[in-house]
Amino acid sequence: MRERNPLSARPSPRVGYRPPAGALSPSTLAAFGFGAAAPVHDDPRWLRVALEPLGDAPAEVWEVDGEVSRGRQGDLRWSRGGGWLFAAVECREDEHGGPEGAARYAYGLLSRFVATADERHVQRIWNYLGAINAGNGDDERYKHFCTGRIGGMGEIFAHGYPAATAIGHHADAALLQVYLLATDRPGTRVENPRQVSAWRYPRQYGRTPPSFARATLLPANDVLAISGTAAVVGHASAHAGDIDAQLAETLRNLETLLDTSGMPHGFGPSAPLKVYVRRPEDEETVRIFAAKHLPGAPLLLVHGDVCRAELLVEIDGWRYRG
Ligand code: 3EB
């Protein structure tokens, strides 16, 4: 058996989109189906995400080097292998008093679980909640989610926030899904010099600022894990209602993250991306933009609402160095 050099970080999971059949192999850390028509597998590594695909409905698959073990503990399920940990919580807000209580509960479970794991450095986290923009002003559901999230974040987040995505789904509005990727050493958090860090957003965006980093360079320096990225410049939303201009601004933000982290320019075959589209009728516009500006990038488009009502599109994903 080959010994692992203790000074070198484990290679990052390989992320790809595949047909859902056969998505799970012994070295699969996690796999995701999208929407109500996705298959159900009784395996803790499989999560059916409550976002409907636009167009093809591939599965997203994370592969690691090594055998993967797995288990469940109440509302939490986990898998680990090759130095990497996947953990997910699904819960119902009506059992936790609403979006704030559900977020506090989900983050509490995840924080306590990760705190006792070897893989305690959370690199990336995803959040899907229903009716994200319902409610006015400080009562918008996303803002309550932000308060619960920070309340449930334990010690493991005390040294800085992971890269994240928070998107509104259109399934059962009470369903909250949160999942994360962690490993045994810290990654490098990356902020975007074009944007105010989310945790410093001014009061107008809510009582509790969103707690996430713009990206994480994974410990082996081989992949940039990119947070949900939208047309935010400074702290303001740009180009309200204009899908073409928002896509162009989002791409400027994505390119800035590559520059800032020292990753090579451009998004192509080594950058699997997800695009969250508020208005399904914008699918064609998004595909035309992607064909031109993200040539060859594996893409998964889903119907999802960005956490600010005026934003029509958000893009997240991975940029592998080679
Ligand atoms: C923004 O830039 C857009 O609350 O976890 C993007 C990524 C956004 C993550 C989150 C929110 C989150 O502020 C919104």
C-alpha cells in the first residue's frame, strides 16, 4: 500500500455530472439527484435536491480516492473516505418553529457532528430552503434563515466561514436541506475584491449578515470551490431585472475569484458549474451566454431563487487547476 505523505493534502474530490443510473460506486463520497423525478436510493450518500432541473437532469457525483463508509444519525447522514467527509441534514421547518429554528437545528447537528470528526474543516456548504423571498423587510424568510444559521454555527466555524450557496426551492416550502464537504485540514478562504464580504454587509440587508466566504481553495490547491455568485458589486445588486447584464456581471465576479486565488483564467471543461435560474423562461438566454463565455464547462441548470428578489441568476461550482 502506498503511504500518504503527511505533509501533502489529500487530492480533492472529483466532481462531475453523469446519468443518474449507476451514480454510486464504492469510491463515491456523495451523489445528488435534482427534482421530484430524480431516483430515490436508500443510501446516505444520495441526496435528492429539491430543485427542479431545467433541461437534462444528470446526477452530480463526488468521487474520492479510497473506500467510503457511511451512516445516519437521526436527521443527519454522512459518508467519509479518502480524507473527505460529506454530511447532510434535511428537516422540516414546522418541527422547528420556522426557517430560523430549522437553520439553527440543522447547523447545530452539522457543527456537533463535524467537531468530533477528523475531517473538521468545512470547505463548502449548500443550503436550500422554500419560499426564500417570502416576507417583507427583516421578515423575509432568507433573513430568518441567516439568523438561525449563525446561531447554530458552533466552534468549527469560529475561524472563518466556508464557501456557501443559499437558494430558494419550489418544492414543499417547509423543507430545509443543508449539506457540506469537509476535510482534515483547512482550505484557504478567498474573498472577492469587487464585493464587500458578505459578513460585512450593511444593516439594510438584514439584522444578521450572511455567514459565508466567496470561495475556498481546497487544501491540495488543486480546486477552487466557488460559492453562489451573483451580480453583486460592492454590497449592492446590479442590473435589477436584466438577465443579460446580470450574467455578464456574475462572470466578472467569477473571473475575479480565479484571479484572486491564483487559478488559471477561464471556465471550460475543468469547471463543472451549476446555474440557479429564477425564471425558467431564461433558460435559453443562459445557455446562449454559457456557450459563448463558458465554452465546454459541464453545466447543470436548475430552477432556483436567489436570496435577493431582484437577482435573477446565480452560478456556483468548481474550478480545477488542470
Ligand atoms: C450574495 O452575493 C448573493 O447566504 O449562503 C450567495 C452565496 C448569496 C451564498 C448565503 C448568499 C449565500 O450576497 C447571495
